[in-house]
Amino acid sequence: MKKVIKHYTESIHYDIEQTAKVIKLVAAQLFNKLNFDVVPEEYSALDVISCHSGICQRDLAKLIFKDRANTGRILNSLEAKGLITRFVATKNNRLVRKMAITEAGYKKLNQINVRFEKSLFENREDLFSEEDVENLQVGLKKFRTSLERLLELKI
């Protein structure tokens, strides 16, 4: 009996990849429509910086899965908009540029969070309960963690 090979397009990897692409496109359209004055990549970096004040560019790049050059462009834009500030500190006996979110950055982040959540998830309860969402997040984090063990980041 011949074994039927499951196609990639029928795998969970494909479903997650396609869902991520759709989320990225929806977010870009929504950010543009709501005139946030930041793009989703800047928002992601701003959110991570708000959670990790004093983070260096290399560590930020790893958390947002961007190379250092792209991360640098994002940071330059956020700094020009007055949403973050960069400063020099020491890490492992070396001088390193670190960053922190400004008061204007916190204000922008909160504004985006409120409007984004309201616009994107206003009817989420029709699809998923809070428990469903929590279970999905736990499962996705487990899956991502197992995949990250295979990943060699060159950042």
C-alpha cells in the first residue's frame, strides 16, 4: 500500500505562515487607515522597547526578528519622531548604545493599542472565547520555542 505524503499546504506550518502574512497585511492597512504615523515594524520595536527599557540594538533585533541594519533604520525613524531616546551604556565592559521609550512614545503606544485592539478585534468574541485565545497563545509559544531550537540567528 502506497503511503500518501501530506503536502506542505496541508500542514500547520503553512497555516501559521499564511495567517502571519494575512495579519501583517491587515495590520499595515489598518495602521495606514488609522493614520498612526508609525508602521507595524516600528510599533513592534516600540512595544518591545517599552517592555525592555535599556535594551541594546542587537538584543532588540533578535526579539523582533530583523537584521541589525533594518533594526537601525527602525530606531532612527522612532528617534526622529521623538518616540525613543538612545544613550551609551556599558555591557560586558564595552560601550553599547541602548534605548528607552520616551513619554511621547508611551502616549503613542497606548493610543495605537487602544485603537488597534478596538478595530481589529471588535468581533473576536464571535470567533474565539478568551480561553480559546489563551490556549492558542500557549500552543503557539510552545511550537515557536521548539522551532527556535533549530534556528541559527545571524544577527
